[in-house]
Amino acid sequence: MIGHTDNSIDIDAPVGFVWDRTNDLRRWPELFSEYASIDILEETPNSATFRLTMHPDEQGRVWSWISSRHWDRDALVARARRVETGPFEFMNISWTYEQLAPDRTRMRWVQDFHMKPEAPLDTAAMTDRINHNSGVQLRLIKERVERARCTVVGMSDVPSNTRRGGDLRTLLAPANSGTSAGFCGAVRLAPGEGVSEHYHPYSEEYLFVATGELRVDLDDEAVKVGAEQALHIPREVRHRLTNTGDTEALVVFQIGPLAPEPHLGHVDTEPYPDERQQAVAR
């Protein structure tokens, strides 16, 4: 008899966010309640070999084993097998992901195995145990992945991007919050500092000046935006931001919908500030 289990759950999050969270092996002790620790032994961009250690069972025994995992991001499939099989003759696992909606994903967890004759449980009993435990863990994964989408993110929690000028930080995005319709961030600009001209082929932008005074050049037409004022920038409109006040400006932005790929979201129409300074120096 070959043991076979097939369990799935629908998670209210984009498929890319679910994929990244559930295939981030180092986070597994935070994602699963049964794993005490994970040690990565070997790693490539598409595979890993690792040791999993469980929390003590009812008899105080600690189970640990080595597994290997290979994933195909394009196909949304991850496959794993136990290298140290322990009580199993073999254990093969596949995880598949299906996008049901922009912010809803079905994750399916299939396990095929066979128990050794001397194992404490036979294959039928292990099938029942795995089916029960898979349901528990999948419900926990759903809860924790969905909760991660509502995490509060501060300016100091994300890296600074200074390429286009100012201190720009993307706060809420597909990677860290599972956004499906756009992203949000803020930029600090010192007096006289600006963000170089660019446009968004797929997205509109909403600016809100929290503090300071701003000049926004829209296709070469200057618009003044003061503190606690907002501005809509339609898609494909070139725009450049400049702090025209005497104090630091804090500008909040939201961009949506998302471009098909992140690198397609911005088109630069003038050199970055560092490039302009280097050209002047030469």
C-alpha cells in the first residue's frame, strides 16, 4: 500500500506573495507550528537541502531529518523528498499554486509515501495522521500569510532608494505586503532637492504632500503643491518633483495598477542626479 494525501487551502493573497512566503525556508519555523528549527545545508537559486527539526512529540522525542526541495517559480510547483527517510521507505511531496483571483490563491499539498515494516505506524495510520496534521498546518499557513498582508511598515523598516533623488522608500508593495493593485511609499526631499523626471506607462500616481512645498513639472508645466494638498498624475505623463520650500518635504505617493513586471513600471526621461553631477564635473 502506498500512502497518498491530497490537501489544499484557499489563501486571500496574491499567488506571488503566497509563493514567496511559503518557499522562504528560513521562515518555516514561523510559518509551521510543528518545526522548531531549520538548517540550510546547500542552496542554489532553484533548490535547497536542509535539516528540519520538530518540536518534541507527546513522548518527548525530537524528530529530525534532511530533505531536498526543488522549485519552479514559472510553473508554480515545488517538489521535495526526504533524504534521511527515518520511518519512511520514501516520502515525496509536491506543492502547487493556482491563482484564483488577483488576491486569492489555492495552495495544494500532495504527499506520497510508504512506511518501513518496523515503523511505529503503518502506512494507513500514517495517512490518517498526515491528513489531520496537513489540515492543521494549512489553516495556520493561511492565517499567518493573510495576517502578514496587514503588517504596519515604517520608513525605517524598508531600504532607501536615492537613485532618482531624495530619500525614497517603498512601504507597501507586492513583495512585503502582498498588494495586488499597486504600491505605496514616501519620499523625503531637502530644500532644493528633487526627484528626476520619469513617467509610468501602466500606472497613475497620487501624490500627497504631508509637509513642505513642492513644484511638480507635468510634461514641462509647473504645478505648485503645498502641505496637506494632493495631486493626481495620469499614466504616461512625465513628472519631476522639486522641493521649493525652506524645510524638508515629506511626500506620500501611491501608484497603481501594477505594471506587468516591476522593471516596466518606470521610464526615466533624464539622467539621475548623480549622473548629472558627474557630467558637470567632467
